[in-house]
Amino acid sequence: MSLLKSASTVSLWTLLSRITGLARELLVASLFGASAMTDAFNVAFRIPNLFRRLFAEGAFSQAFVPVLAASKARDGEDLTRSLIDRVATVLAWALLLTCILGVLAAPWMVWAMASGLQKNPAGYDAAVWMTRFMFPYIGFMSMVALASGVLNTWKRFAVPAATPVLLNVSTILAAWLLSPVFAQQGIPPIYAMAVGVMVGGVLQLGLQIPALRGLGLLPKISLRWSGVRAAWRDSGTQQILRLMLPALLGVSVAQISLLINTQIASHLATGSVSWLSYADRLMEFPTAMLGVALGVVLMPQLAGARAKGESDKYSELLDWGLRLVLLLAVPCAVALLVFSKPLVSVLYHYGAFSDHDVQQTALAMMGWGAGLVGIVAIKVLAPGFYASQDIKTPVRIAMAVLVVTQLLNLLLVPKLQHAGLSLSIGLGAMVNALWLLVGLIRRGSYRPLPGWGRLALQVGASSAILVVYLLWAAGAWDWTGLRSQALLRMGLMAAILAGAAVLYLGSVWACGLNLRQFLRR
């Protein structure tokens, strides 16, 4: 399967995931608005997600996938199957202990994440309850991360990319069907979202099992202490653990930044946590469709090229990914910066979601837009280090960027409030991406191929045309005033976005870029 086809498969499933995710957020915004209770849910959901990003999709995946890909390329599939069994055994027992401790420590974690919720005791108590209920979600998702790493290494990208859809569908159904029932029983309706999250976690893990069984790679988890001890002492497991330590520090830096920002937001105006969350959901559309898709596809390919000593292929893979980032992330950033209010209006402006919520969410989204190219580029650049089993360098860079981000918070938050938080992260991501790029070039891992200057001019000219078009479209209609005409507003948005895509791609083609040849490089 070609890289383009693989990336397209992941992107299409990710698109469906983001569409259902937006439907979920739209339903939550309509039913619950931006209130103390939605802040409570967002905080409670961020806590298991924080640990998931630390141990599952973060440190574990960064350490596991390169070792797995190298083992498959070097040692063959039989020995690699044994490695999967041993790693799954250690991971399963570690997750059991983590989930027990997490449920017990929920009040302390909520306080550490968002102590400002205490200004509303009901919201704070709801956050504690939902954290306890949802914390085992990390167990399901960590095992999903292991399964996804295996399937991606065997170039089975569709199932891992499709699983997030199940979480979104589950939470949509829970909000739609359970929240009225909870309200009638005197239970806070927002609790339905917590039920949906847990059901979604079970479904996501369940979808991986047939795919792994079909490849003969379903892990055999030892239930005996002797088996656990042998799995722990295995050289492959120990290698992953050694790589996880610096990776954990690196991912922790990003999560510490999220923790600090959530803590700050909880002390700002009520609804700030939710405004940032709604904006983040929109920002994840281009980040996941492009950045995550490329990262998922490139990581095993890069690790395999490195294990075989194919340095030219290694560099060419990075070059291809970065050119796609420039071509596709720049117009997305333009849309978030100059077309944020219409986007937020069409997607969220219903039910309990007010005009004020639209304005505040749009401001937060503009902050993300300022750093979108950096956020997406990191998804390509960081695997360039991880595939070489060098995790320490990105960690050092991330630690320095954390300091930069918090200095920007000191400067921006007093003036811009919650929007300053998203802007500081966006600018920090740009610094991070540039630093990673320079590092790969200096060590000789990445050697840019000719044509970058021409491509930059083509993208820049086409993006300037797109800015003019979107500014016109943003001012031509009263997007919040069309709230009562939802279908008209949606139709206008669909037509404008389709026109934007045709205009941008037509412009880069008119500037001399052969899109078909570019994508098939």
C-alpha cells in the first residue's frame, strides 16, 4: 500500500471521526451550553485523557512502535509476536493498578487540574464523580494504543483510524437518550456524557480484537506472577521501558502545559474551559486529518528504513510529509484565523449556546490557528527522532518550549483572557516545530530536496487569495443572525468551504504546481 493511499485511508476515517466528534460537541453545546457543569465534564474527561496521552498514545506509543517495527524488520514475525505478548502482559497489570489508584485519588486530581471549579460546589462535586466514573477509560484506551501500534506496523491502518468514531457515536447516543432520563430522575443530565465515554472505551477495544485475531497477533496476557515477572525481565520490554522514561518526560511537558492552562482557565470567567474545549475540537479537524494521519503512517515506515540503514529513503519520507504539511495546513490555518466566527456559528450556535459563547469560542480558535502549521508539523518531525529511538532530543526541546509557553501566558492572558491561552500554545508549537526541523537537518537525518522555495511561493500566493475570499464571506452574511435559519446557514457554509477548496487548489495549480505529481512523489 502506497504512503499516499495509507495516509488517505487514515485521513478519511479521521474525517468521519472528527465529523462525529463535532456532532457530539454540537449536541453538548445545544443541550448544556457553556456552564459550570460543562466545565466540570470537560475537566473530568481531561484527567483520564491526560493519562492516556502520557502512557498510551504518548510515551508508550513513541517507545513501542519503533521497537516493534525494528523487531519485525530485523527478527521476523515469530519473535515479534512473542514481544507483543510480553509487552501486553506488563501493560495490562500496570493499567489495573493505575485505574485503582486513579479512582481513589479523583478529588486530588480535580483540585490539581482545576481548583477554580470550587467557586461552584455543585460543579466541583460533579467533576469528582465523573472523574471517578471515567478514569478506567484509560485502561481501555491504553490497550487500544497497543493494538493500534501492532496493526499500524502491519500496515492495517483502517481499524485503528476508525475506532474513535465509536466513542463519538456512544457519547452522542448517551447525551441524546440518557440525559432526559437523568433529568427526570433528578440526576445531573451531564452525567450521561460520562456513561457514553465508558461505553465508547469498551467498544473501541472490542473492535481491535477481531482485527488482531485475523492476523494471528492477539496478545496472550499472562495471569501468573511468574509470567508477569518473565515479561518484565524480557530484553525487548526493558528496551521499551528505557525509551519510555524520556518519552514520558517529553509527553509530561505537553500535559503539564495543558494542566497549567486548564488551571488558569478555571479561574477566568465561567465557561472559559468549555470555550477552549469547543475551539480545540475544531482545531483537531486539520490536526488529526493531516498531522495525525501522516504521523501514524510515517512512524513505522521511518523505523523500518532506519533499521535497514536506508538513510536516503528516511530523508525522502520526511520531505514528502513536510511538503504535504505546507500545502494543506497553511490554508486550514488561514480559515481558523479569518473565518472563525462563521465556523463556530454554524457548528455550535444552537440551543443553550449564546451569541457571547460564539464570540468567545471564535477568539480561542484564532489562537489555535496562529500555531496550526507548527502543531501539524510536529506530528511529522517528532517521528523523525522517535524512529531513530532518539526521544531525549524532542524532550529537551519540549521542556524549553514549556518555559516559552508559560512566559507567553504571563504576557497574553491578562490582555486576551482565555484566548491568550490558546495563542500561547499555538506560538509555542511554532517554536517547537522549527527547533525540531533544525535538529533533524543539523544531524543529517533530513536533507531537504530541491523545490521548497518555489512551493512556498505557490502556497503563499494561493493563501493570500484565500484570505481575501474568506474575509468577504465572513462579512457578507450575519452568521449569528441566521440562527433561526439553520439549514440556510449550513448550506451557505458548505458552498463557501467548497468554493474555498476549489479556489485554493485552482490557485496553486495556476501557479505551476502539478498536484497529481506532487502527491505521488
